[in-house]
Amino acid sequence: MATVELRFSALPEHVRTARLVAAAVARRAGVDEAVLDEVRLAVGEACSRAVGLHQIGGISAPVKVLLIEEEKQFSIEVGDESPHAVAGGGADAGPGDPDGEADEDEMGLAVISGLVDDVEVSAGEHGGLIKMTWPTTPPPTILV
């Protein structure tokens, strides 16, 4: 199992770099070429969401992206350190427009779910994680 870890300051201009790195590693891992655009878009959406959460929360910690190559699958984990309301925890949202922010967050997650068949979202008081997984195809065996 090979893992590439990427950490970047929570600034929108770094999202493009994360997208490019994710696509390159996904290609090398054996993700189908026809799916690479979906990988790029999903990573861009997940990273943009994490950047937004960090900026809204005034969090200086970097956004963390793990690119994990396993035998028959490729996973990308995008983590943020923004505290999320735990289910049933009430409406302790803070300043600004919490309903607008929640709607935007839900829209981002809906886009990711539309792009990736295998998505896991977890969140808690210490941050959130979006894990996206794609199948890989092994390189062809060349017989000589």
C-alpha cells in the first residue's frame, strides 16, 4: 500500500494543485482514464469545502489530503480541522449566516456524492473527513 500525503494552507489557490496531484497519482494507481475528470472534480470540491470551513472558522491548520493506493482500489481522504455539529447537538453555529453555510456545505457533499460511487463522510468536534474510493485495474501483463 502506497500513500501520498499532501498538506496545504487553507487558501483557494492551493486547491488546483491538490486536484492536479490527485489526478496524477490516481492515473499511476490504475484508475480508469474515463474517471479521472470525476476524480479531479471530486477532489476539487472536497478541498474547496475544507478550505471554506477553515476560513470561516479562522483555523490556521493546513488541509490534509491522503492519496492511498491499495491492491484493487484507490482512495482519497480530505480532512479538515473545523469543528462540526454532532448529530442532535443543537444549533451552535456561531456568527454569519449559519443556514446559508449549511446549505452550501450540503450542496458540496451532494456534488461529491454525484461524482463518486463510494463516499464516506465523517465529522465531529475535532474536524471532518471525506473518503472517496475508486476501483483500479492492474496493469496488463506482457508475455514475451
